[in-house]
Amino acid sequence: MDNVQAHITQTQLESYLWGAATLLRGLIDAGDYKQFIFPLLLFKRLCDVYDEERAQIEAEYGAGVDYAEFHRFQVPPQAHWNVVRETATNVGQAIQDAMRAIEQANPRRLYGIFGDAPWTNRERLPDRTLRDLIEHFSTLTLSVANVPEDLLGQAYEYLIKKFADDSGHTAAEFYTNRTVVHLMTLLVDPQPGEAIYDPTCGSGGMLLSCVAELKRQGREHRNLQLYGQELNLITSSIARMNLLLHGLEDFQVVRADTLSHPAFLEGDRLRQFDVVLANPPYSIKQWEREAWAADPYGRNLYGVPPQGRADYAFFQHIIASLKPGTGRCAILFPHGVLFREEEREMRARLVEADLVEAVIGLGPNLFYNSPMEACVVVCRTHKAPERRGRVLLVNAVDEVTRERAQSFLEREHIERIVGAYRAFEDVEGLARVATLDEIRAQRDNLSIPLYVSPLARAGDGSAAERSLAEIVAGWERSSRALRATTADLLRTLEELGLEEFN
């Protein structure tokens, strides 16, 4: 009998979920936990909510009623959690069959949502381990009454973060620093009823952040239209589960390559959105550059990026996905997109089109498990009259806190950055409004230290102090450039294979 416990706390729920993951230690890599734990969590939730709804229906209408139409999701009798729980052998096959049956019973909203984990590989996951997992999840009833959607959603986000911590360099594929995501959400200021899109949505955190922000403001959030695209099968399934477990149903997350097969179209054109939030994969080297040169959707308006870097392909895809009147975006990039010479012509065309509204330089280690410094580029298809022909550059490199090898933005950091963006005026040592002529004079280089001098933060000291500050500032700029170059080199060596250089 399941343990029906009222008022589960956040801490209890997080301990319960992480306890399931610890049962897999020593059997599979930490980076693979997510492909087993998340589907089991959703499976248990669907079955418990189904039972909850059935009890409510029978209490109101009596037993024997055809209650299928009252359920949000259908759970075929043979695919119920309790049936799998009674299975003694070939447990992995039973789990897989049950999940497929639920997907087939709900083709519009759940097809493919459980991913393709190798449940039947008994060498990796013997029956004993799977039975232990089933029994662990059975210790709590995950009904809506017992575990409200907001509580379960927060616990799911906690588990995503824990898996990211344990996943090493692959974490960036599905997790973006949530404090940076919150900053980006505030910069684009989502409104009720708007269409929100993330072309590289990972686990769906940016889409959920827009929902959460409207909730915080006490405004209508249920009419947001949420769209995401993700190449990785497991990660796209995680995103769908994440949105579903947060109580959202009006969303579309599609698994496909955004650059070669954009998923959201209207006729033969790209669908356009009010808001785009994105953390594109950094400098993809293997992508279909030749096809981009003749892109059927007209996304190559500003040029064809080099084969070794797809950053400006994603950049242009995002610009092409913005609505002409209301469209705005916030994109998390490495600093290199601001100054790399090989992308100068594309950068110049974007600036000349007066689409770039703000460039915000963030501190190091805000990319997950990477020391690189990040920047947020904000674009808008229809700037306010007083902002036209100008770009705000914000030096927020020092607006960061680091604890236990992790960096994050605190509330005061976010408020200072957002305040500078909304004011759109010069702030000594922090922000500078540059005209397009000034940017042209810098050969279209948007590197923030060219416009916002760290010297301004040194105060009005002596000439010797200012000279020293200049030396330190120059050293910091060179150091950042060296780190970026080194990161690119190491990435290339890793992709080519170190043995080629022995």
C-alpha cells in the first residue's frame, strides 16, 4: 500500500527524488541518471493523478461510469504503475511496455515523452535494481492533493540542477544558470498572452522562467504560448516532462535540428514570436553551412558564418523568428561573438539594421561548468524612438558571486543590471550608450571594455593610480581574450581527438 502523506515539504520531496538517483550509483554514469529517473517520476505522477481523478469522479457520479473523458491523460489498465510494481522478472520490459502504452493512449501530448532509455539492458539495470527503484518511488503518492504542481515543478528543477552538477561538461546541453535565465527574462519582460520561443530549449528552463515571472507579478500566465526546439532526444523529453510536471499543457516542444529543420513554420516561412530566449550551443563546428548559404527560410540575411562557428547562424535564426512589431530577444553568448574578426561583416550588418539594443557583459563561470565569460545580447525589432541608432553596453563583469566553484547572480546584481538597461543612459564604470557611428569607428567591435572603461571604477586617484589601473584593465582584457582563444583551441583538440597530436 502506498504511503499517502499530506503536506509533503519541499525538502522531503527533494530527498525522495535524489534518493531514487542514488540507487543507480555504480551501475551507470552520473550523466545518464536523468534518462531513467525523470521518466519514472512522470510515470508515477501520471498514474497517481489518474487514480486521484478516478476517485473524484466515482465519488461524484458513482462507480461504473464511463469516466475516460474526465481524465486529462489516459492510463491503460495494463500500463498502470501498480501492474508494473507486481512484476518480478523482466522488469525493464514491463516498464518500457507500460510507458509506450501510455504514449500511444495520449498521442497528441505524450507521444515519445518517455525517451528511449535502454530499460531492457539487464546488464546495466538488473531486475533487482529496477524493483528497488519502483519500490522507492512507491513510498509516496504523487497526487495533486499530496504534491501540488508548483511543488513538484520546483523539485524537478532541483533534480535537473543536481544532475547537471554530476554530469561534468555535458551539463551545458540541458542546463543554463538559473540566475542568468531570470536576468534574461526580466530584460525581455514577457506579457500575458505572448508567444515565447526557445530554439535550443534544453530542459525548458527559459520557457518556465517566463511563466514564473508572470506568476510572481500576479498576472495571467496560463495564456502564454510556449514553443521550444531541442536536438537531443533525452533533453527534449526532459523539457516536455518539466513543463508538464509544472502543470502546463499548452506548449509545443519539438525534437529536431533548429538550423537544418526549424520546427515552427507558417506555410513556407518561419513562425514569428513576441519573445525569444536562448542559450545556443557554443561554436558548433559540424553544421550544414552550404545549405545555410541557400537557406529556404531566408535566415542568411546578414551572411554565412564560418564552418567552425555556427553562433551567427543561431543569431540570425533568432532575428528571423521575431515579430516585426513586438519581437525582442535575449541571447546568452560567449564574448567572442562581440569581437571575432571572422564574423565582423555579419555583426556590422546586424548593428546597421538597428536591431541590437543592448550588450551586457557578465562575469566568468556563469556558463555551466565552463570558466568562459558570458554576455547577453538583447535585440528588438522595433526600438523606442529615443533608443534608435544607439546601443547600450553594460560592463557587469563584477556583478557576480562565486561560492564552491559555482558562480551566480544575486538579487542586487540583477537589479543593478536591469536598472541600467531600463535607464538606457551612461553610468560611470557600468554602462555607456554608443551611437552607431561610434561603433563603426571601432570597426564594428562590440567588446564592452572599448566603451565602458574599468578605469572609471578606480575613482579619482593620482595619475600613478590611474596608470596602474590602465595596466590592470589592459591585462584583464588580454587575459579574457587569451582564455577565450584557449577554450576554442581545447574544444578543437577534443573534437579532433588528442591522438592526432601525439
